[in-house]
Amino acid sequence: MVTTFAAAAGTLPATPALVIDLPTVERNLRRLADDVRRHHLSLRPHTKTHKSRRMARLQMVAGASGLTVAKVGEAEVMADECSDILVAYPAIDPARTQRLAQLAGRCIIRVAVDSVEGVTSLATAARQTGTTIGILVDLDVGFRRTGVQSPQAALELAQIVSKLEPALRLDGIFFYPGHVWSPAAEQHEELRRIDAVLAETIDLWKQLGLSTGIVSGGSTPSAYQSDLISSQTEIRPGTYIYNDMNTVRAGFCNLEDVAAAIVCTVVSTAVPGKAVIDAGTKTLTSDRNARVPESGYGCILEYPEASLTRLSEEHGEIDLSNSPNKTHVGERVTVIPNHICPCVNLQDRVWLQHANGDLESLNVDTRGMLS
Amino acid sequence: MVTTFAAAAGTLPATPALVIDLPTVERNLRRLADDVRRHHLSLRPHTKTHKSRRMARLQMVAGASGLTVAKVGEAEVMADECSDILVAYPAIDPARTQRLAQLAGRCIIRVAVDSVEGVTSLATAARQTGTTIGILVDLDVGFRRTGVQSPQAALELAQIVSKLEPALRLDGIFFYPGHVWSPAAEQHEELRRIDAVLAETIDLWKQLGLSTGIVSGGSTPSAYQSDLISSQTEIRPGTYIYNDMNTVRAGFCNLEDVAAAIVCTVVSTAVPGKAVIDAGTKTLTSDRNARVPESGYGCILEYPEASLTRLSEEHGEIDLSNSPNKTHVGERVTVIPNHICPCVNLQDRVWLQHANGDLESLNVDTRGMLS
């Protein structure tokens, strides 16, 4: 694993620098595409992880049927790469609905919604523009963030949507199992329970002749366990393209499957037992590891026994007391962050590393898009 | 306090939006400028908080003697506003030293350094460019992040610097009391201990005829307690211009002194007892409160009894179970973040609110600068 990024660490003009290893990206895309084919699912990757047109194109080539975004600004950019966009977010205030209605004139736009206010607002915008927005009814399956609270409530919102045709088009059901964060056997029961709730919802809709054409599930952890949710028709994983210490420590992949790393420079070793790198929260974010919060702010490939224990905005402090090897001022080291998505969002450009070691600048096209 | 941002919340075209209240900024600048004058100190504000030329200009007008930056890219931008820049960071790798040496041909550049490798690297770059870089010897006074470990070690590094003239110029001592995070009486003793360490260092240098012209201290918390460190000649506070829930909960200011807030829209109330706003870690960051970590990810002005308990990348979950008032989908609410500096760094532009309520777009000129 160290060797994957070692060449980049040696040749990069400046640090901190986020490096994406293209062969690992391609392997990660193939792995999930094969998995999805085996389970007869559609794949609609979430572009929030890479925020890059180029990566979106690679996902489309690898068999994605559409793309997922969180922000309307992301939808506007990704519409150049794909004609079928899902906004996996209640984008329901007028600032967002009007832009979405416009965009629905260019490509298929679907939005996940959980409120009457939300569908009404989208319908108004679509009516004014003369377009049609597809709606997925957001059903809470246990994460307790968004989503209507029962199959019956999903049916009621679906009925409201179906009455707002042709401004809206009822396209199906949306769920996000964000509370499933492990491949362990005890989570299988939870995934099967979610499947039963979905089946109940689909059944209720069918009884009233409503279409549940799309049943859209999410997250990288659940994507790798798709066989346990047979009611879903598509999945929306994001992180799988790059992976990070969250997916590694949760057991969904190995360090060798991580395609993104941040090359840093050691800028101080003055405090005994410590080294300071030039990456703090403005590069690595303050995100702790989802599975092992006490594991620090990332994995240092060259010093696996060391721990990234404290971050300031621009400093990362490495505790070397458990490391048999010591570093020195000026050395470049490679950090795998806990959560790659917000780290990518801090960069205007990242470095794409080709199989032959060549480095190419890659724009983060939708970085920092707010609405 | 709610009223300060209420007008902006009603008129902003889209959310999430970071609003800076100019009258509060001006009051905060005056307060510290008065304080600094009273203690006969120089003020060198850290621009990492606002990352804005315009705000830097306001600080210069309010009596700052120079500016502080962390990144060389920030120094290059701020050099247009001020001819005396301190890089409060061991910017010692070749990618940084060469740019700094160039910049030293345009204005006074000083760098805080704690290693022989660091001063050698800066001297090499300055020699190649034919310029002079000022050096402050970074002394660890207890935060244990960077800095040489004793007055004697500071003297030894100072002697090395003085031998590298004229490429380098020994300008004094740098320290960062980042572990002092309270105005409480028990911290006064620590500030006095720091002062004694500084006095010992100054004395050692004097004995060998070395100049400690500048003794540069840092942080907003210690800035408000400058009278306890009489050895320092200048301070480098950053947050004081905007303030945030860190400075409020630590007791350094009141909510009325907070000049920066993030206006958000409620996008879901489907889960009972909760509301979801359109600001997650990609807007508010994952920074917990430095003094009260369990207080959530910010203060919601309209719902002071509510708590921002969980963030995803684009969702903020508000627990309303303790709030007598409930919100509704579409309502705009105002969040004071825990730590304003990394939030500003996520925005290309913020909104500047004038005394008459007018909103003006303000560029975050050095946002996302990495090296």
C-alpha cells in the first residue's frame, strides 16, 4: 500500500496534496459494477465523494444508469455527463426548486422528498417552467434523519404526488440506511427488517395502482450487502470509488483498495515523541472514524504504529511514541483520511496518478457548491 | 442577537449563506485595538479567520501593525494589503521557502521556525533570491505542538540564525499559548508562568547580544488577557474579528459580539422531535465546541433551547425536544458555528451586512489555499 503512493510523494511539487490512484479507482468501480450486475440492480453513484466530471464519466462507462447529487449546483454540472440525475436531498425551497425545474427541461430530474410542503413547492416550480420533476418518496428506514415515518405515510404522500401530475411524476421510493455501518452478522437482521418495510410499502402502493418503479437505496456499506435488500432496484453508493479509513475500519475493504491519500510534509519534530505535518482540519477535516473514533484523524502509511492524535487548522500532530521508526523535518508522509468526501470538498484540484506513475491535475468541479 | 441577522435571513437569495455583520465587526476591531493600545502592544491579526483582503484592510485601518498568515499563498495575497507579514507556520519545505524568498523582495517577511533544517532551508532560498527573511524562534510554552523546548534551545537556534545573516535576520521570539482557553482565574497562573519563561529566554539572548525585538504571542483567548504576559510585544488573535460559539462559551464575549452566522433553511421535519437544516459538515465542519463539546454543532438563534446534535455532509439535525417552539419546513434559521475559521474556508463568497441592512457579496480571497 505504501508503494502505491510513494512515487507521487516523491514527485509532487507541493504539499498537502490529495492524490487519486487511477488503477485503484478502476478496480473499485469494476468490483461494485460486477456486484450490482450479479444482484440485477441499477447503480446510481453519489457524486458527492469525487465532485468530478471525469470520475462521473468513469462511473457511467463502468455501467452506472444515472448519477446522484446532493446539491442543485452539482446537478447542473453533472447534467453534462448524464441525462438522469437524482437529487438525494429535500431540495424544496424556492431557490432550489426553480433551478431544478429549469434543469428538468434538459434531462430527467428526480428529487427525494418527505413533506407536502416539499412536493407542493416542486410542483409549483415545474408548473411555472412547463417541465416535469420526478419524485421519490423518502421513507425513514431507521436512520432517523429525513423520511416519512411509515409505509402508510409514504402511501399518503405518494397519493398527493400523483395528484400533482403532470408537474410531478411519481417515480418510486427513496431510503437511506445510514445506520448500517458494518458487515457483521448482527446487522443482517436490520437489513432484512428494512427489506420487509420496503416490501410492505410497495404492496400498499400497488393496491392503489401507484407505481414504485424505482426503489432507491443508499450508502457504500449497504451497497456491499445488496443481496439482503431484495426490494430495492438501485443503489447510490458514494465512497466506494475512493474508500477511506471509515470503509477500511468497518471491514468493507482493505488498505490496498483505498484510491485517495493526502501527501504531507513533516514541518516540525521539536516536541519529543511527536511530529507535525502540514495538514490540519482545513485539509483532513475534524471527522473522527465512524467505527473507531479513538483511532485518530487518519492512517499514516509510512508509520502504521503512529497515530494522528490532534489537529489544528493547518497542523496535524503525530504521536510517534508507539512507532519504532522516527521521522525527520522535511520528510513526506502519506495520510489516508477517515472520511474522504469532505476532504475532496476542500480542494480545488487533486492529482490523478496513472498506472505509469504520471501525475495529472484533476479539477474538483463541484467543490464547495452550497445550494 | 436574533434581530442582527433576521433581516438578512429574510432577504438572502439562497441558503446556506454565511453572513458577516459589519457593525459588529467594527465594534470587535475597536474593542481589541483599544485593549492593545492600553497595554502598549502591537497588533498583528491572523487573517486565517476571515481570509479576506477587505477585512485585512479594516484591521490595518483599526491600527494593526502587520498581518499574520499560515500559508504562503495567504502571504502572497495579503502582501497587497500590508508590507509586514508574519508566517506563523514552519513554512520550511522548498515549495514554500522559494516563494517566501521571492515575496521578501516585495515586503517584510518573517517566519516562525523551530528547527535547524527550517532555518537552513529558508536561508538557502533567501540566498538564491538575494533577499532577507526575518526569523522568529518558535518557543513551546506548553501547547506542545511546535516550538523548541526550552529557553536554552531557543538561544541555540537564535545563534544559528544570527550566523546565517544576511539571508536571515533574527527578529525575535514566537510563541502560541493554544492551551489557554479560559478567562478563569486558574489560567492566570499559567499565563504568568509563560511570561516567566519568555523573560528567561529574552534574558539569555540579551547576555549574548542577540536581539529579541519582537516577542509575538497568539490566540484570541490570550489576547484578551494580554496584561498577564508583559514580556510580549505583539499579539496575533484571529477569531476576535468575528467570534463564534468557542469564544462565547469560553466567556470571552457575548452572543451580541458574534459577527458571523450561517443562515439555513429547514428542509425536513418528518422525524418527530427533529428538524433538518441544509447545513452539514460541508458548511459547519465537524468541529465540536472547545469548551463544551457536548453542546452540539452550533447555536440556533431562533430556537435557543434546541440543539444541533448530528451532522451529515449536507444535513444538520436539530433536536427540538427541549424547545417550546417548533419550526416548519421552509423556515430560515440562523446558526452560530462553534469555530468560524474553517467554516469561512468552505465558502467562495460570504455576505457582508451593512448597518442599513444592505447585503454585499464579499470574496473569501484566500479560501482553500493549501501551501
